[in-house]
Amino acid sequence: MRLRLAAIILGLLALCSGYAHSAAKPEYRAIQVHTWIPGMLSPQQIDETVKWAKDANMNLVILQARRVADAVYNSAYEPRASGIEGPPNFDPLGYGIKKCRENGLQVYAWFNVYRVWGGGKPSNPKHIVNQHPEWLNKSFDGKTGTSDGLFLDPGVPEVRAYTVKVLGDLLSKYDVDGIMLDFVRYPDRDWGYSDISVARFNKQYNRTGKPDPRDLTWARWRREQVSQMVREINAEIKRQKPRCVLSAATIPWGPCAALWSKTDAFAWVFQDWRRWMEEGILDVNMPMNYKNPAKPRDQGWYVDWLEGMKKWSYGRHAISVAMVLYNNVDGAVEQIRLAREHGLPGAGGFAFSQGAHSAELAAALKAKVYQEPAPVPVCPWLSKPPAQKCGE
């Protein structure tokens, strides 16, 4: 009887050991959930999104918190975003964090930096566009509206101070594992011409007039304005929550140039994410590698950017974010496989949609690439401070 009992115990231990070792190695399996489509605008939507993520063996949910200088959370400084459903006091970010925690998922807050409105202008007089129109970005010919809407000008110091204040308020209230910055760039090369920015540049370089968009000194100055914003955001995060990850959705447009200085990120929108990685002010880089591997040219570009992400990561983490969560189920699986084959620590999807193909996609991911749960990788450079969760 004793021998039989011992055999049973040993069998159970072996079975438990098998379960303990069945989880896949750490990798980022991220979904971005924004508020322009169903996904996090009501308690029911969040319940369904979290269930989908868990069913698909994802491990990181990136919930939009700041959309266009409006709040999908309880902000002390910015107006409540439109489209939120449920009770009057419903807090999408707070509820989303709670549900993700209950299901073993990490959460990043998605924070749009410079893009502060879509078409037209906000009607709310308390919106930052109406409070400080002098902070708006302008083009060389004086326009304020871009194809993506209205942007604040990175060259205005008050914009940095205000943005850090808004983010600091969010960090003080919510137990997020990380922050994902988006639109942390200029609209394109011909922008940055607010009166404040031009005056600051001219004073620094003893100039007058309006600098040419192709002026290399002017380009370098604008690039530095964006990098300084990232530094100050990083400092605020590390001041409040030393273990909280700073990530960013960055630009990998077109083919990947051999030289970083020839990329559109560096030369066209003044987003020097390679420097952020080398400087150590970005923990996880998430280039928006929106290329369909079913198309030969796109697959070549997609793979080239995977190699570029690795080359310019400097020991930090870089994952490829692709349009894997729309209708192209086979493409989603292929993009994840390619990212693994090229040695990246994970992949992400823009953007989660509770649409007709969501169940099919979850089944395909679980069957073909995410067969087992996996933890999110640890950023070892953040392990030096005492162990603490982001919200503690």
C-alpha cells in the first residue's frame, strides 16, 4: 500500500513538474486596444477583450489612456474622452487593469503625446487646444491641421512640462506595468514652425527669419526637442515607479535604410529612436512594422526592419508591431513566426477589434504560434531598484 501511495505521489509530482515546464519561454505577446473601435469603451467590451487575450495566450494588453488630449481614465487635467459607455463614473482604464490582473495579463497605458485632436477643433473650452492655441504645431506655410489632425509643437518647453504633468497624474493613480508612447514625433519635415519654437531656435543660433525645412541645424534642433521629451517622461516614470517600463510605438516607414540617418524616422519626422535605445531612455521599442508578408516586397521590407530593430536595440528590447489583428489571420501568424525566426523577443498587434474574425484569429494564434502561455520578458536593467509593482 505504501509503495502504491509513493508511486501515486511521484506520478503527481512528475505531472505537476510537466505543467511547470510546459510554459513557453518569455516573449512579448501584445495587443493594442484603442478607443476608435469597440474594445474598451464599456465593461462588457473590456470583459470580451480580456477573455480574447487570455484565450489566445497573449500576455500584454496595451489600453489606450490618452487619445487626443482627452482621457479614457480619471484625469485631473484633461476632459473625459467621448464614446465611453456604461455608468457615468465608469473608468475604462481602471476597470481594464483590474480585469487584466485577474487574468494574469500585464497592462501598459497607451499615451498619445503630440497628437491632440482629429479633424476641426474641440468644442470643450478646457481642452488644451483651446487653452493654449500658441502651443500648436505649424507647418512652414502656417497651417495647423495635418492629415492626422492637430499636434502640439515639441519645441515649446511648456508642452513638455504639461505632458509630463498629465502623465505623472496617471502614474500616481493606476497600477500599470508600463507606458506606451505614441505620436512622439513631428508630423513631417515641414513642421515645427510655431512662433515660440522659431524664436527659441533663432535665439540659440543667433539667427532671424524662418529656417528652411531642409536646414540640417534646424532638423537637428527639432530632433533634440523630441528626444528631450522622452528623457523627461522617462525621468518622471522612474521617479514614481522605478520598475515601470517605458515603451514607444515608433516609425519604420518604407524600406529599412542601411544607415540610420537615412531612415524616415530620423530624417523626416525627427524621431531618433535609435538614440533613445542607445541612451537607455527607452526600455521597449515597438516599431509599427505594418507590412503584409503575403506580398513579396512587403515581406522583404518587414524582414529588413526586423534586422534593423535588432541592430539598433543596444541591449534593450525591440518587438515588431504589425497589423496582425484585422482580417488577415494567416498574415498574423506569419508575422509572428518571422519575428521569432529573426530573434526578436516578441511581437504585437495593432489593433484589437471585436470583429467577425476575432474568434478565428484567437484560435489560429493558439493553435499555430501561442500553444502555451508565456510570461512577458523581464527588463533586467530595471531590476536594480527594490522589487515593486508599478502601482505600489
